[in-house]
Amino acid sequence: MPRLALYAFIVCLLTVAAAVVSFARGSWGLGIVWILLVGLSSNMTWYYVRRARAQKELRAALAAQADHSATG
């Protein structure tokens, strides 16, 4: 997992914990704000994971193309 995706995932877990605490204490407004931040941080996690996967596939394709042109 890329470093930025890992950081975003940790933020996601922490915001879930903060939302649970807020709702348990009866602070619905703050809990909703935390839930919105959970959505944002989870989307960031998936973005960084997909971006790393796409970059890895691109590097593999370019390497295969370079190998093919060098041998052909």
C-alpha cells in the first residue's frame, strides 16, 4: 500500500473513532461532520491505491515495450 494511501486510511480510522465518540456523547452535529470526513478520507485512500496500481501497470507496459523493441 502506498504511503499516502496508508496515511489516508489511518485518518479514516481515526475519524470513525471520533464520530463514534461524538454520537455517544450526544453531539449529533459534530458526529455528522466526522462522518463527512470519513467519506473524504476513504475516497482519498482509494484514489491513492488506484493511482499507484495504474502507475505500476504503466511502468510494466513501458518495460515490456522496451524489451520488445530491444529484441525485435
